[in-house]
Amino acid sequence: MGKLTIGCFASLVGSLNLDFTLKLAGAALDKGHKVDLWVSGNGTMLSIKDQRAFKDYSSLAKPLQELMEKGLNITACEACAEARGYNKDNTMEGVKRHSMDWYLASTFDADRVLHIGGE
Amino acid sequence: MKLAVFVSDYKMTVDTLERLKPEKMGIILVQNGVYHASVKENGNASSVLDSSADLYALKEDLETRGIDPANVDSKVKVVSFGDVVDLIFNDYEKTAWL
């Protein structure tokens, strides 16, 4: 089994890229791979706790929680989060916050990297 | 190098794809990129399908857009998320996102 690192940049909750990213991460975890996920830019919105799910509106908090229980290692860009007012106190439990060197280090020991750009 | 390129939009990305010259290339159509697999303009299929690369389209994204996977161009293989994971790990060394 290998390690897949996914970097998801500049995507808001409700975006196609974040939805795709979590589904791909889930498929990789189901096949026994290790998955690191880095969210940057507006993608850090995914890390906020107490997201409310509405019918017919994309909500990723619950799927993210389930993936973390399966072993997903997710880290949000700390500077991107702070710039948007997402502080440590309103970060979802289990989501780490680091500077971009975390992503760089993860890509260096990953078997495969998928860098998903902004929308 | 064996390169898998994810095409996520219906805008024409042929110029970019043509500049890529890996030893082996796969084009994985995802999100709105799956329209390349089925939409014809003036009777012509998308020029993305003229590529010599292996072509794939994500089944879930086809179905989300009301496209019957049975009706995509015959050059395109319909794949699941699990298949995409296998392509990433087994068939290609690097990935790119367009």
C-alpha cells in the first residue's frame, strides 16, 4: 500500500474540488492506502467546526469526520485560516493546522501527489 | 514519465494537453470535464478525444450530470473513484490537474 498526498487549494465548501477530494481520499483509504490532505486558501473553510448541514446543499463536515475516523490525516494552512478569521478555537477536532512546510514534507515522502488547483 | 492528467472543466485545454509529452499519458475526465466524453458540437466530438492518451471518465460525475455512462464516446473508459485510485498508484507516476 502507498501514501497519497492531496493538496486542495482555494476551494470553498460547496465547491466541486473539495467534494472530489474527499471522495478520492475515501476511495484510497478503502483500498488500504494512507492519505494526507492539505487544504489551503478558501479550502480551509472545511476545517471549521459546527458546520450546519442543510438539505440539498453540499455539506462535507460529516464525511470528513468519517474519513478522519478511517485514518485521513488532514491539515489546514494556518495562515490561510487565520486570514479568514478561522482560529484554533473554532477548528474541527482532529484537523491540524500548520504552515505550508507540512504539505511540502508530506509530498516528499508520498508515493503519489495530486495537487488540485484553485477554481 | 507516466503522467495522469485530470481534466476538470469543459473549457478547451487541448493546447495545454498537446504541450505535455510524457512517455505515457492518461487523461482522466472529472467534474465538468466529463462533458468532453459525450457532448458533440456541430456534430463533432471534443478535440480532447483526439489525443493519443488513454482516456477515462469518472462514472459518478457522468451520472451526476445526467449522462448515461453507456453513451460516452467509445474511446473513453468509464471508471469509479476506486479505479482512479488504482490508476494513480499502478499506471501513472505523476499527476497534473487542469
